[in-house]
Amino acid sequence: STHRQALAALLFFYGKVLCTDLPWLQEIGRPRPSRRLPVVLTPDEVVRILGFLEGEHRLFAQLLYGTGMRISEGLQLRVKDLDFDHGTIIVRE
């Protein structure tokens, strides 16, 4: 971010204020923002975590893990969102 901001300031200063074209400045590489990789649990870790839970909490955690739902989506579920005949769940935003 700081590198991009400094480069943009230089381009503006030379181009608009000094009216000087610096084509080589356009060719300076811009750093790509790094992407953090998500933390992924192993199947054994998931089993261990679920083993600490009981009852409704375990059921809810299994539902979220098995479907990939977010916590907020799971909390918004209603009985009418479950279709047992077709084995589907309607997930609302």
C-alpha cells in the first residue's frame, strides 16, 4: 500500500505539477498484495474438536462443518428451511 501510494504520488507530481513525462516510471513494478492462506483443519482435528462438544452444540457444529454454512446462516435456519424429502436445506443470507 505504501509503495503504491508513493508511486502514485510521484506519477502525479511529475505528470501534473511539473508537466514532465517519465515513461520509465510507468514501468516500475508494483508489488502484489500477499494473500493469506486459510487455516484448514485435518479430518482428525475436526473429529477431536467435535468430540469435545455434546448435544445441540455438537449437532450445530456438525451441521456447519458438513454443509459449509457460516455461523450466521446456521443461526437463521428455521424448520421450514429443511426439506427432508429432498435432503436439502435452504440457506438464507
